[in-house]
Amino acid sequence: MRGASLGALRAFALTLTAVVCMAAASEPSERLPDPAQEARARTLFREVRCLVCQNESIDDSQAELAGDLRQIVRKEIAQGRTDAEVRAFLVARYGEFVLLKPPFSVGNAALWLAPAGLLLAGGGLLVALLRRRSAAGSAETAEVDALSAEEEARLAVLLAGDGHDCAEKGSQEDPPA
Amino acid sequence: MIIELGAFALILALVFSVLQTGLSAVGGARRSAVLAGAGRGAALATFLCVAVTFAALVHAFVTSDFSVANVAANSHTAKPMLFKVAGAWGSHEGSMLLWCLVLTGYGAAMAVFGASLPPRLRAYAVAVQGALGIMFLAYTVFASNPMIRLVDPPVEGRSLNPLLQDWALAVHPPFLFAGYVGFSVVYSLAMGALIEGRVDAAWARWVRPWTLAAWSLLTIGITLGAFWAYYELGWGGWWVWDPVENASFMPWLIGAALLHSAIVLEKRGALPGWTVFLGLAAFTFSMLGAFLVRSGVLTSVHAFAVDPTRGVLLLMMMGVAAGAGFLLFALRAPSLNSGGLFAPVSRESAIVLNNIVLSTATATVLLGTLYPLIREAIDGEAVSVGPPFFNLTFTPVMLLALAILPAGPLLAWKRGDAGAVMRRLWVALAAAAVLGLVTYGLIVPRKALASAGVALGFWLIGGALAELAERVKLLRVPLAQTWRRATGLPRGAWGTTLAHAGMGVFVLGASFETAWRVEQAQALSLGQSFRLGAYSLTLQDVGTVEGPNYLAERGKVAIVDQAGRLVCAARPERRFYPTGGQTTSEVHICPKGLDDLYIVLGERRAGEGGKPAWLVRAYVNPWVRLIFLGPLLMALGGAISLSDRRIRLGVGRRASETAA
């Protein structure tokens, strides 16, 4: 009983760590004087993880470390570094973990290539399916196409008699012609 | 006493769910109507018992009975009544009890309203639903019991996290769970069909209403969560691709794919294996969500009631359910007949394409969410996968599906005519292109991608309207006849139109809001002001107010437009909750048409000349309302489809069967 209540309290304490107040990067006292550089810094902030927070970018986090990281990024930008140089600097210092956009590398190839690969595989499957279907069913399709109006009507009656309400549905569901 | 009654009822529910599974399974296997009926009765009893437990827990919260550990940890006497009630599902234990309530509720619904199902399929499905109930109820009873008493009860409770004390978040979990767990019915029906070895058009027709209901409720649940994040967290965002958000989004995507593939199965008898697979996958993703959210294996900004030890149990339960499902699927799938031939240009092909894209999108979200774990397991490297990854991968994949969406409903089954479809859509396409170009030309700063997004949004809305116009033969027959056709349209058609247009509305809002949001922040002393886009903000006054369970500083910020007219007298607050020692921002939002003026009062600091100043942050969020309106339209579309006569076919079918 004790254990359970302690568990509940611990769980509660953990939810508290999620209490955040966001958009810290808009803090006026931190801003760079040059608006273009400041805009670049803000874009970069969204790609940099606040290392001690629960999955927040340094653009959002009010943690002290996030403030330090923002200062580093702003300083680097003010010194004329490119975005890539700033990223490289951060990675050298804190590891890949600091980037919310994982760099394209051997280790991350699977991550970056999977969406396109899956899409292509799906498309390939569809093509294969259509080919097989059309090969298997070309004779059948010709027959179906040849149904006369009278046959169609008889088919509708048959289907209706089958307990399924296809006939009635068919009339409403016919694609607009 | 009431709590003990609730605890007893919970154990009784577990016993009944065992009976439900056993009786229904044997009843199905022996084709015994008596046993199957008893199984259904047990399903009803299970639900009633869980309902008693849940009512007992809510009662404990309402009466602030701090001798109950869960109430002591999550409630407080000074909390407003709504949040006392909502506190019942504000913790790990309570939320799992809510999960059980919904799960057994769906089981009871299947038992009561499933009369149109074939008796065997129904018996098997009720049995499988009971088996899920056994797992989750056993978990609740033995590992996560909310009815446990404290030996020495505290005088006052520890209260609920103040960020969660909000109406949108109070009702967010019930909707979310109704959606998540709704897919359990689809899972049970899929299992039932696989056990029986029959997946046909009729099966698809029984699965669709449950899928529609679950998906629509999940849509509302996710939208409420996004809306809460938008106005309560005070940073103006609504989606950050956090693991917890992704966990709710994956079942939604799979549910959307299932909705469409089930139509193909119902109308054309094609894709039975795939549709059953999606049915199993949807609930698997729901359970994955429950595990990800509560286990803490991934760091999340929404970390909720995290407990790693119990996380392992949740993972095992997911493994059992998914393992059993996919094993049975692997055994039975080869024997499933896939009928229905179709040409490359046909509605079937369009829907298969929709399914390919939605599945790829789901897999992308899954991979992105789990990749940090995968990399860590493979080479010990810690990596982060955040919003930039999803924006670069998920978004283009989805855009592909949305670009072809308007053509889908206009294509004929079996063999469509692309030329004819384009003749019906060119007006919508041209209008969308023009509106996109106008957006590109008029709105500063110029943004090509966002303008393309705006064009896509209008294309979706226009396409949906074009399809409706086609169905009612607008302008091609006399108006009276058009009116007759419109009133005679099946509700499912209205639902489709509304849902697809809702998607367009969402895309419009998302494009505008992300591209043209204006942000400004400055420390202001009383009387000082700053410019925000076309507006000017002045901090006029800051006073203190006392709420029921908090103290607050309340600012008075006057916003005037260029003509000097007062647009909004904003009253943003900064609240301090002494019970837990937390501070939160109460944002003030002034709606201006589709836009929001979004004002946040920050902390007090020393300003110029030693006068106190407050950090005021403000945003203009253009068309942000559409982001929340769009999904609501989608959910409404689902609800309207659900009310379609063809879906409520149970009564008619039964009557014809008894007559025959």
C-alpha cells in the first residue's frame, strides 16, 4: 500500500518536470542588434535541442542551459560563422544529440531514406498488383464489359435477392457520369 | 466504503471479463446461441462493474477523500469542481481505469448493438474484446489500482498540475481514449474474421461504422490537445512532433487508411488482407501510444504519469495482443480471397495510393519517433529526431496524397476516366492556382512554399465542392432538381465532402500560420507600448487578483490598429499556484476574424529608471482558427457518414432475414 502511494507520488513528481513556459528565445535582452542575423539565429534555435529539457528546442526552453546555448549560437553568428559552421561547432562540443535534425550520415541513412524507399516500394507493389490483376482478368473484364442492359437488370435483381442491398445501393453509389 | 465497493467491482469486472471470453469463445466454436448470449451478458456485466469503479473514483475526487492515495496525489479541496472530476483521469492509475471503462464500454456496445453481425463473428469478436479486457483489467487491478487507501491520510491533497487544470484538457482524455480504444472493436472484429477465416464485403460494412466512430472521436481528441497546447502553454505553437503527439497521430493515420480501404472492400470485395491488417495495426498503434506515453522510454515535453516498471507491463500487453493478431493474420492471410479487378485509373487505385501514402507517413512518424532508441541500441550513439526531420519527410509525403485527393471521389470504380475527371475539376484547379498566386503576390514577406500550401488548401476545398456539385448536377439541371438531388444524397456523400474540405481548411490554416506569424516581445513599464505588425500594444495596468486556488498578476494591454481604434483590451495573467509552487501563464487571445491576437504576460523585472516592467510577448497568428476548425469539420464529416442509412443497416437486414 505504501509502495503504491509512493509510486503515485513519484509519477506525480515526474509530471511536474513537464511544467514549462515556452518561447524563451524572444527575450529582448538576448537579441542581436542585426535583425537578419537575429532571424538566422532564431531559425537555428529551432534545430538545436535543449540538452537538459524534456524534448524542447532552445528556442522554446527557459532552462539556463538553453539560454547559454542561445548565447553561443548568437555569438557565433555575430562573428560571421555560417549556419553549417555553427552546427558543426555545437556537434563537436555536445555530440549529435544536440541537433533536432539528425545530419545525413551512414548511421542516419536508414532514417532519411526510409520514407522515400517505402513510398517507392508501395508504388512498385501497386504496379505489380495492377499488372497481375490485368493479366489474370483481361478475359473476364471483356466479358463484364459486354453485359447488355437486360443482363445488368437481371444481375441487379439477383444481387438484391441475395439479401445484400447492392441493387438499391448501386443506383445511389454509381459514380457521377 | 464507496471506494471499497469500487475496488470490489473492479475485481468482479476482471472475473466477468474472463467469463465473457470463455463463454463467447466456446459459444462461437460450438455455434451455441445460449453460450454466446451468456458471453454477451458477461460483457455487459463487465462494463457495469467498471462503471461502478469509475463512479466510485470520481466520487472520491468530488468529495476530496484524501484517504485514497490517488486522490491525495492528484486533487485539492480548493480546486474547481470540473478539475476535481477531471482529476479522476489525470493520473496513470485513473487514466488506465478510464481506458478500461471505454474498452469494456465498446465490448458492451458490441454485445448490445451488434445484432446485425453474423452470430459466430459476433461471438468471436466479443470473446477477443473480453481477452483485451482481461489484460487491461488485470493490469489495473494488480499493477495500477487507483482504489488503494493510505494508512495515514493527509489533510490536504497535492493538487493537479495547474497546466492540466483547463477545460480543453479536462475533456481531451475521454475523447482521445474513446478514439484510441475504439480501434479495439476493429481489432476484435478483425480477429473474429480471421478465426472464422472469412473476410468479405459484409465484414467491411460492419467494421466501417466502428472505424468511423473511433477515428472521428480521435480527431476531436487530438484537436483538443493541440488547441490546449496552443492557448495554455503560451508559446503559440500547436504541434511540435513530440513523441507523445506522434503516439496519438499514428493510430489516426492508420485509422484514416482503414476508413478508405474498408470502402474498397465493401464496394468491390478487393483488399481483404490489407484491410484486416490495418484493422489489427490501428489498435496496435493505440497500445504503442499507451506504452510510449507512460513508460518514459522517450523524453517528451508532455511526459505523463511516467513509470518505467509499469511501462514494461504495457509493452508486454501490446506484444501479446499484436503478436497474436499478426500471427493469426500470417496463418490466414494466404487463404483470403482478393476479388475485384480494377484498372490503373480507377477509384480503387486512387484509394490504394491513398493507403500507400498514409502507411508511408505512419511508418515515417514511427521511425522518427523510435529512431533515437534504435540508434542507441545499435551503436550507442545518442541522436535527436525533432520537428525539422518530420517537416522534411512527413510533410512532402502527405502533400502527395493531398494533391491527388480531389480526383479520387470523382473517379469511377473499376475503370475511371482521367480526362473526364479533369474536365470536372479544372475550375477548382484554376481557382486554387490563382488564389495561390495572389497569395504569393500580395502577402509580405513573399513565401513560395507557403503560397503553394495555400493553393493546395483551396484545391482540396474546391475539389470537394466540385464533387458535390457533380453529384447534384449543379447548373446542368434546373435548380429545383438540384435541390431534390442534394436532399436525396446519401449522408455518406456529405460526410466525404465535409471531411475532405476540412482537410483543405486545415492545410490553409497551417500554411498561413506557420509562414506569416508575427512575433514581438519587449519589457514594458506601465504606459509603454510596442508595435506588432499593423497593431500597437500598450501595457496600461497590472493588478493582482486572487483565484480559487491561485494568485495572479493580471495585465491590462490595450491593442489599437493603425487607425487608432481599440481592437482588443487584453487581460493576460501570470498565475502562481501555491500548492505546488508552480507559475503558469494565462494567455489572452483576441479573435480577429480567422486570426488571433495572442498576448502573454511574462515575469516582472526592473525596467528603465528602476520602475517595474513586465515582459509582454504578443503574436499575430493569421488564420490560426482554421487549424482547429479543419479537423472539427473532418470529425463532423465522420459523424455525418456514421448516421448514413446504409451504415445503420442493422435493423433493415434483420427484418429481411426474419421475413425470409
